Amino acid sequence: MSEETTQRTQESGAYGSGHGGGRPSGGSRPGGGGRKFFRRKKVCKFCTERIDAISYRDVRLLQQFVAERGKIVPRRLTGVCTTHQRRLTRAIKQARNIALLPFAARY
């Protein structure tokens, strides 16, 4: 693209303005009631309960970290630390391969 067309598209907002995508500034909701939402820091379940070994045979434990559709739930949703998430992923994949856990949910 030439300089003239890129300048026009940036002015029109085709690539986004970088200001939150048209949301009102100030952090309050449009309907009022500007109550602040406080999200509690998630703590790793395995670190707090001092679980060292994550076994592929422990299906009850692994099912807590697998969604309904059979997907592995990401770290940012479960709060599991990085090292335990890697071990958890490996255990879930091993359990799937020997048919202890399903690869996908039934429809």
C-alpha cells in the first residue's frame, strides 16, 4: 500500500484506534453503577495441596482440568502454575491415549 492509502485507513479506523475499541473511557459501565470489580489472585492447587506427582491414572483429578468438550482448560482459567500445567497436560494426553479420558465429548 502507498503512504496515502495507509494514512486514510488509519484515520478511518480500519486498523483500530488503540483506545479500547470504542468503549467509554474512565472504566465505568455505560449504565452507571461504577462498582470496581476485584478479581482474586488464583493460586495453584498443586502447590497449595503439596501434590508432587500428577499421574495419568488419577482420572478424577484430571477431569477437573478438562472442559466438557474434551479440551484442556488453560492456565489463566484454572490458576495452575506453569510447571504443574505442563505436567498436567502430559498426564491428560497419556490418559487419553490409553482411553482413560475421552479425546472429545459425544454429541
